[in-house]
Amino acid sequence: MTLDLRLPPRGRSRLAGLALALAWFSILVTGCSAVLLRTHAVEAAAGFSVFLAGLTLAALAALVGVAAMVSVWVGGRRGGVRAFFAVVLAGAVLAGPAYVAARNLTGRATDDVSTDLADPPRFDRAGAQRDPGDRPAPGPAIAPEMAALQRAAYPDLAPLRIALAPEDVANLALGLVESRGWRIVGPTAFPRGGPPTGRIEAVAPTPLLRLRDVVTIRVRPDGDGAKVDMRSASRLAGIDFGANADRIRLFLADLAAAAANAAP
């Protein structure tokens, strides 16, 4: 008689298979929501609902994947690689939103940001052009509680003063708006080669999801130079995770650099 020393075949972990399926499905759902938002095929609120559903699936896939790895380790079942791969995929889906959300932990709970809180530049045209589901156009003033939040979150935001003629500064600002691909709304507020007659108002899409925020840039005489104020607001009400403040910082920094190069 021959003694069979072979071990019985190990069973496959069902949890590992479920985790991997959830991870792939979360990628599909978040990818579809990103396409819907970028192409404006649905209202932004509906697109974000789909996006949040995808993130929920990714978080569930990560939890099930961890449980599957524990089950494989304890019970000796097959599926450790699939469980680990599910956790990696879920983590990849969650990483970007988690990073963006972490930036809001400092209390950046405002979606209408201006360098001049007492007399912010107005939205006459850009704020009036709304898509279905967008919030109402920002008013001429910023509410005191929102202004207090901005002062606490972005104490560095301030008007930019440039030692150039206002019309020259306005033309530089126009060039930067066009180079960024922002859509100028209505007639050009600062005609090239002439004195400033108003403001530059534009629609500025966000880099990833192409959400259409609104900006307005005001140039006023300031002694022998010019004073530039800028306001940026989200079309969706709520926390903007610092996007509007970043937009203002980068634009004014580029404008200051362009003015320095243009100075005689």
C-alpha cells in the first residue's frame, strides 16, 4: 500500500474575488463619471453623485480586500495576490480625492474668493451665464461670514500693484487669460491699445473635470501705476478645496512676472 502525502487542494477565497470585482467596478464608475463631467453630458450634481458612488465602491473594495488577505493568511486559502491587487486598485482610485480632501482640513470652506473683500470685483456677464444645476450668480458683495473664512484660510491674498500704466497691465492680463484658454465672456472689457473701461470676465475650466468656474479681473489706476484685483468663484456651491485661491495666486504671480519683463 502506498501512502499519499499530498496536501488536499486549497480552496479559493471568495472575498478576494469579490474585492477585485468591486475594485474594477469602482474604476469603471469613477471613469464614467469623469467623462460625464468633462463633457457636460449631465448636470454637475448628478455627475458628482456617480463619482461619489465610485469612491464608495473603491472604499468597500479596499475593506473587503484587507479582510480577504487576513482570511487567506489565517485559513490558507488561495487568493492573496488578487486581494492585494484589489487593495492597490482601490487605493489608486481613492488617492487623488483623498489628497484633495486633505487640503480642506485647514478650514478652507469658501467657494467665492477675492483679493478685495470690502469692494470685490463684480460679475456682470460671467456670473449670469449659468448651466443647469449651477448656483445663482455671485452677488456684488461677499457675505461677512465668508469674508472671515477667507481671511483665516488665505491671509496672503491681496491686490497686486504694478508700476505700469493701467492699460498696459490690462493688456498683459488679457494675454494671460487667452493663454490659459479661459473663455472671455461678453465684449472685451479692456480693449487692446486703449484705456481700461471695465473688467475682464471669463469662464475658467478646472484642469481635470473641466468644471466651469468664473473669474473677474479689475485694473484701476494706482498713483503712477496700476492696482489689480481678482475674484474667482465656483459655479457649484460648497467647499472648493482651495481651487479658487490657487487660481488667483498663480494668475497674479504670472501677471507680476509678465509686468517685470515688460517694464522699461
